[in-house]
Amino acid sequence: MPVPFADRKDAIRAELIRRATRGLMITYAELSRAVGIPDMGYWKPVLDEISR
């Protein structure tokens, strides 16, 4: 089964790192706007990929 938003994995990771280095929290809605994907959906698979 393909991982939803796998094509945006690098952008998601970069945005998470950018926020973390500034000590900022982020919501799914903010993250989705930052990387151009819907905020409702299957985030777990792509976030699991990024965490590996």
C-alpha cells in the first residue's frame, strides 16, 4: 500500500525541523498549509516514514 503524501516527505520533514529548531509547536493544519496537502487525512504513515 503506498504511503499517502510520500512525495511531500522531504517538505514535511524540513518544515518540522524548521519549527523544532525555533522551539515552535505546529498543528496538522499549519503543517498542511506549509507543505500544500490536506490537513485531514492519513498522516501517520508518512510521519512514520520520516521518523525512520
